[in-house]
Amino acid sequence: MSIHTFLMRFPIDVVFLNKKNHVIAVNKTLQPNHITGFHLMAASVLELPAGTIEATSTVVGDKIEIVP
């Protein structure tokens, strides 16, 4: 899985998750008009406001809990 930020006007943080919601990769402050690397084990992606990864100290291996 990979994403791009073509046509976006602002940077974002990107978190790649596996099927068990473990963080397998992060991209801090991905600038507009860029493409992330391909992450074969990714099952989902979180696109977050720039600075979120740093503010939450999110690192590879963390488990993300998504609640309604």
C-alpha cells in the first residue's frame, strides 16, 4: 500500500497499519505532491494533521485503538 499527496495544499502525517492495527511505518509531514514508499504488509492508512505523529510520540510497533 502507498499513498500520494498530489493536488493537496498542505502537509500531512501518515501512519500505515497492519491487520491488527499495529504501526508498521510512519511518514512525518508528507509534503504536497509526494508519494510514500510501498508497504506490503499495510492493511490501512491513517492520514492525520501534520505534527500528530510527533505530538503523540507514535512509533513503529505501537498498537492503535480505533473506537467509535
